[in-house]
Amino acid sequence: MPNPIQADVVVVGSGPGGASVARALAQAGRRVLILERGGDHRGRRYYGTYRGALRYTERGGLLYSDEGMQIVRPLMLGGATSMYCGCAAPPPTWLKDRYLVDLDPEVAETWSELGVAELAAELRGVASTTIAEAAQARGYSWKPQPKLMATQTIQQGSCSPNCMLGCRCGAKWNAASYIDQAVACGAALITHAHVTRILRDRQRAIGVTARIHGKEQTIYANTVVLAAGGVGTPRILQASGITAAGVGLTVDTTMLVYGVTPQSGVAADPPMTWAWHNPEAGYMLSTLIDPWLMYPIAIAPGNLANLRTWPDWRRVMGIMIKIKDEVSGAITPDHISKTATPADCERLAHAENIARQLLTDVGVKSSSLITSSLRGTHPGSTARIGTLVDTNLQTELIGLYICDASVFPEALARPTVITIIALGKRLARHLASA
């Protein structure tokens, strides 16, 4: 086995949580080591393409729960921010009210730092805007969706905001940029490093073991920050003797409603330019369509007749439903168990009825309306605040912290990136002051 590596802090994962902690602690002069299971695919010819997505998502995007729910899990530098719609939303108010986690200062700082803003009206898409206007006519408060996106780059014609498989020009914010800044401040980065368990001395974490390019490696550190995501983090905890990890999860259960229109559909528009956040009913709606090659994968399960709409993909209107799903199911070392509960199904049905109404309002024939299979877009709540971590994100082991969607005590049912960045900044300040 290679000689052990020493660091002050080892950060496992390079998504928004891990990247925020790593950057802040590196800037504070700590010896930081970042371990990322995937690779850095930025700048590669395949990045942002279907071939790329097959390469850097777990099982080529075909990861499913035992019950058949698709779970989207990118494994790469930057985590899910390397393959997302660039959406931003503040944390739900209940995080502070019920769980006493106040992220207001960090959210305000991040909102300003990253220039979060709505897309200009001319960039929101004709079809998407038509759907939003139909919703507003019915009294629903659809608004332009704030974005983590450099709109000037788009307006200058050097980029399109339509990408979902990876932003090739860098207009969408990517947590990998925080990693770059951490490295510039002296942090070390190792990619293709699969952390397997936490090293412990009684009730204290003292490092991790990892397979790095196929070889076992020991890394010692005074502080360990797990940021491997809602699926990866509980599995590392389980392998380290924390068996309560992964008991119950949320995924912001998502479904899309589609219908064919005589005009151009939302495929010509940037994804999720308009949205309606409805926390009272427990869901959000937004304009969206699956990428062309992934569309049949989403609509075929359970009803092969849905494939009849695939040739008309460019004329399809789409509305995404994302619900606040209940904590249920489990993550185990080899399986994911997750399906919609009866309460989840009620929320999905309520939202689906509204989506169908709106699509018929914009000229979609009711006979062409179809729904996609269910998927989990934001795996989390597998190491929840108040259950496995305290409000400072520390586990039962001294020196072991978690900073990713695992700590969400409930489903957010909204874009998660700003909340996770804010958690990372808050944690970094706590660690820097210790």
C-alpha cells in the first residue's frame, strides 16, 4: 500500500457542498485534500453530449431503484452542477423555522457573488412563455426562474442556455470553478478517487481509505467532510459502522407531462425558464422537455404507445412536476429502494391535472397528452439534520461532517444548489473558527 497521505481537512466530493468548504478552508490556509470519485470532463470533446452523459452518469443514466424509479447521479468534478439546468432558489423557510439552520447571510452572499438572475425576456423561449402566460391567466403565479448563468455570454451569441448534459462554454455556474479556486490557494485535488470508509479512533474520525486509480490509499486528516451526495455519502457511512445512514431518503420525485402542438414546442427553449413554486401544495411546476435521445427512455416504461410522440419531439410542449416527496425507502450498499408513497401520488395527481389543463390551454390535443415515468432528480435526506448530524453538520464522530443533500431533513422540492452552497459556506466558517 502506498505511504499514507496527510492533510488538515479531507473533502470527499466536489459538488457544491464539498467545493464550497474546500475553497473557503484553502483560502483560510488549511491543508485541504479534495477526493473526487469521477473525472474532470470539462473541455473534452464529448462533454455536454449524449456520449458524455453516458460516460459520466452512474450506469449511463440507467440507475434505478428496486421499484423502477430512475435516479439521476452524475459522477464527475463539479458533481450535479456539471449536468443541470442552472436553476437557483433560496432555501425553504422551514429550514430555519423548524430546524434552526439560518442560511440567510450565506444565501445573500452567494446570490450576489454568482450573479443569480432571471434570463432576459427574449431568452425565455416562445413556447415556454406561452405556457407561463396560460398559467397566469388561470391565476397561477408562474414567474421567470432565477438562473446561475452568465447571461452576457448568451446574449453575445457565444453560447446557448439550452444544454442540460453539460455546459460547453461555461456560461452555467459549475462547482468545479470553486475547486479550481481552492487548488489555486494550495488545495490538492485527486480525481478517480473512490472513498470506501472513514478511519476512526474510537469516537473520532482520523481520515479515510480510498481506491485511487485502483490502488488502496490511506489518508489521515483532523477533519473529514463527506460531500459525496445523497447516494454516495450514506454508503460510506454504512461501511464505517454508522448503520442508521440511508434509512429513508427523498428524491424530489419528478414527472413530466407532454403533449404535441402544431407549433414549435419547448425543445427550442432553454430548460426551466419559467416556474411556479407552490409550497402549500407541496410541488413546483416548470417548463421542460427531456433531451431527444433520453425522451423515449422517459416515456416508454409502462406504455410503449407513448413512443408515437417521439418523431414529433420538436413540437412537444412539456411541463415538469417536482413534488416534495416523503422520506421513505432506503439506500443500502448495493441497492436503492424508493417509490412514490400514497401521499406522494396524491401530490403528483393534483399537479398533473393542472399541467394537463395548461397544455390544452396552449393548443395541445388532449388525445396526445402523456406522462413520463417517475425519476429522482435530487437524492437526499439520507443523513438528516436532527437524525444523523447536528445543526453544525457534525456526525456522532468528532471531526466528521456532512455537507451535501444528505443532510436535508425534508425534501426541498426546488432547485438545491444555492442551499448546498450556503451550507458549505456556513460549515467552513464553523470549521475555520474552531
